[in-house]
Amino acid sequence: MSQRLDQLFPGSSPVLLDGGMGTSLRSMGWPVSDATVMANLNAPELVASVHEAAVESGARVLHTNTFGALLGASNSTSELADAVASGARIARKAARNGVKVAGSLDAYDLAFHGPRLDEVVKVLVDEGVDLLVFETVNKAQDALRALDARREYGSRLPCVVCASTTDGSRPDMDRVLEVVTMLEASGEDVEPGLNCCRGPHEAFKVALTFPSMPRWIKPSTGLDDEPVDDNVMAAFARAARLRGARFVGACCGGTADTLVQMGLALDGSVR
């Protein structure tokens, strides 16, 4: 449990997170073949519209459109840095009335990315994000690498490291538990979370394997060929909240409409 995160969001009321940026951009026509982080430079109005819709729907945390920054290996270091910086600025401009900006980064196979990871984290911190969120972690070594980068460049910031499953197999679930166990034993001020998985049903099942219900949880709406509707996501939000989750949102497939229903389920109002 992170004391810095609690200082950023004092009190105990639920906090609605935002929805799925990448899937939203694709639905608006951003090419599947292009890294979504480059939309920050080439289609900033699309990115801004996703953020603004999330704020209107009650989200109190906006994840920067930088989740896939490390996947844009074909881009030059300087171009990538510009795209990451732009992503942080677009989110900051959309944030209002106390909405916080989370520097988002896909944390899968971080050990492979090395210096590129450090550069992206440094840019996010320099741009003044309010917290760092490393997502889709399913290996302890990647969680450790995330903590190293945070310690080096953003030690003053709240940090969330989200575990995630890929295929839901027992070895995959064991890797998630290993990540969570390592984070809790690290002595770091870090919030263990859970994101994506294969929909809210699996996310809830995985969450129950944690030592306690993760306070930060952001499931996808399911597989592409069998997504759940917003009512199911709302039911998930209510159930997770009753079990102890506080920071709840939607990952891949989550839209502004999804957030409205989840917000209502969390506290009966859309902020």
C-alpha cells in the first residue's frame, strides 16, 4: 500500500480511473499498423478527445497515451521523447478540477528495453506527471526494473505496478502472485495493482489470489470477439469496491460510457 498515493488522494472515497486509450484511438481511425504513442504528435486532437470524454464521465485519473512507447522501436530516440512529452502535455491540458495525470508505461519485458525505458520515464517525470503507473507486468524481474527506473528518476512520485495475466494458465497466475509478493516485500512505497487480463471475470478471479484485494484495478472489457457490456463492468466495479478496491477503471475496450456506469456503481454519482 502506497502512502504517497493516499496523500495524492486523501480520504477513502472511491476513485474512478479512465478507460482504454489505445482501443479508443483505433475505433476513431488511428491505423493499427502505427504505434499509438505517435498519435500524440500526428493526431493530438484524437488523444485529447479521449481524455476529455473520460473527464466528463467522472474519471479522476488520466493515463498518458504512452502505454506503448517502448513498442515504438522504429522511432528515433528524439522522436519518441517528443511523442512522450506531447502525451503528458495533452493529458495535463485535459485534466481539470483536481484530475491527476498518470505517466503510463507498458511494463512487459522491461529488462529488454534498457536505456529506452529510462528515457521514457525521465521524460514523463520531467513533464510533471502526478504519478507513475507500470502496467501489464507478469514477471517479477520486470517489476524490479520498473522500481529501479522509478527510484532513479521519480522517487518522489506515487507509483503503481500492475500485474496482469496473459492466458490465464496456472503458470501465468503463479507469475502474477510472484510479482505481487515481490512488490510487497520490496520495502518500496509502491501500490500493487491489476490491469487488463481477459475481462472483468478473470480479473476478479486473479484479484482474489492476491494477499488482499488490490486497491488499484483496471480490467479490460474482455476478448475482442466476446466483450462484456457496460452493465457487467459496473457490476465488477461494485463487487471490487465491496472487497476493498478503491481505484477502479477500465482497460482495453473501456469507453466513456463504460466509465459513467462504473462511476455510478462505485458511489452513486458521476463526479
